Amino acid sequence: MPLVNARDMLTKAKAGHYAVGQFNINNLEWTKAILLTAQELNSPVILGVSEGAGKYMCGYKTVVGMVNGMLEELNITVPVALHLDHGSYEGALKCIEAGFSSVMFDGSHYPIEENVEKTKELVAICNEKGLSLEAEVGSIGGEEDGVIGAGECADPEECKKIADLGVTMLAAGIGNIHGKYPENWQGLSFETLDAVQKLTGAMPLVLHGGTGIPADMIKKAIDLGVSKINVNTECQLAFAEATRKYIEAGKDQQGKGFDPRKLLAPGFEAIKETVKEKMELFGSVNKA
């Protein structure tokens, strides 16, 4: 099945009170593990690519070629969107040109007027080409490709301004952060989320920083209109832990255990298990 934009899958998720996971990819193992798990669970899925990861994988055209090749070779039939994560204006244009089916423009660090202006331009381009577009208001805490935010809560009125431009989905800062959550984290601001939801109506909302948020908070966020949840760090931690155990057990020194296909296999399986747990939590299983 060819790449699709995220509009239909997220519209269905919002109406059905579940969420679709965006799982960021970093290499072939990541991509293959996520696609196979989505297929096995009959779940729609969004593959996220940060600008840093895109550069690491040799560029956006390489990423598009790899993903399209896997969709065909693995006979993937569930809906799959390839999405730029936290993109700059220039990065979004490059991904559109390379063949992504969805992009995010993160204008949260601009004054609201500039965020509106740039988002409006991208809405027109994405509508013309049939792509979905995610916008952001209120920075997400932590660090993502050099952009650092303290986890500010978005202004619901500013969210409405961006939503009214016709974006497909909206990421609103509600106290969530990227990476590991600190012990003194205050939790999600459901008051902010509820206010944003009331002003943006049927628009799917996006929760970034899905790693480490307690399950009960995830479920409440979905009830309040979150239809897309981003996961990256959790897969990285699972991969690193499984790989470390393999090496510490000396398995890389047994026979041809140093072969990368064997060396990376435990991490690959750990990613699959993490994605499975998240899809079950988000409620997207059998929603393809």
C-alpha cells in the first residue's frame, strides 16, 4: 500500500476516541520493526522523521526510498504516513519535495503572527499536493534537534488562530516534554487541553513527548481530543538496553555473534515490543 497522509486515520481516531502512534525512525531496523508491528496488529501508523534523523539517514530522498521499498517488499497493507517531525519551514518544503506524505511545521518559537503567516503558506502547499500538515503552539519541553523548550502551556486562543488556518492536526503544549521526564514533573495540564479542545472542535490534537507519561494520563488525554501521540525516546531506551545485555552476556563473541544482523536483533525485537505496548495503550489495534 502506498504512503497516505494522516488526515483520514486521525479523523477516524478522533471520532473513535483512540490515538494513532507516531514512532520516530532512525535507521532500517527502526523502520522495519515499526512497520511489521503495525501490520501484525492491524494498526495505522505514522513514521516520524526529525530533521536530525533525516540528515543521519543520508537525506529525505533516501528515507522515502527506504520506506517505500519496505512497504512493497514487506507487503504492508495498513495505512502508513511518513511525517516530518518538528520541521522548520525550509525542512518542510524539502520533505514535500522528497515525497513525504505528511509534514510538521514547528513555528512555536516564533511570535504568533509569524507562526500564523508561515503555517498559512504551508497549508496552501499541502492542500495542493494532498499532504497532511501538523502545526504547533506552545513549545514542548526538553530538547528536539537543538530546539529547547521548558514545557510551556499553549494559549488556547492562539491554538484556535492556527487551527482556523486549516491545518490537519495541532500540537499544543500542555506541560509535556521530550525525553525522560524529571522526578519533579508536574504532569499534564488537562485544563489547558480541555480549553484547546473546546475551541478547536473536531481537529485532531497531538501529544508530543509520549515517553514516560503514565497510562492513566494518556487515556485521559485521548478522551480530551488527543488523536496522535509521539513516541521516540522509549524505543531508543529499549533498543539500547537490549543491545547492552547482548554484549554484556558476551554473545557478540560467540560464533558470528558480531554479525550486525545478530547484534542488532535483540534491539529490533525490543522496539517491536515497545511499539506493540503503545499501540495497545493508544487503542489503535485493529483500527487499520
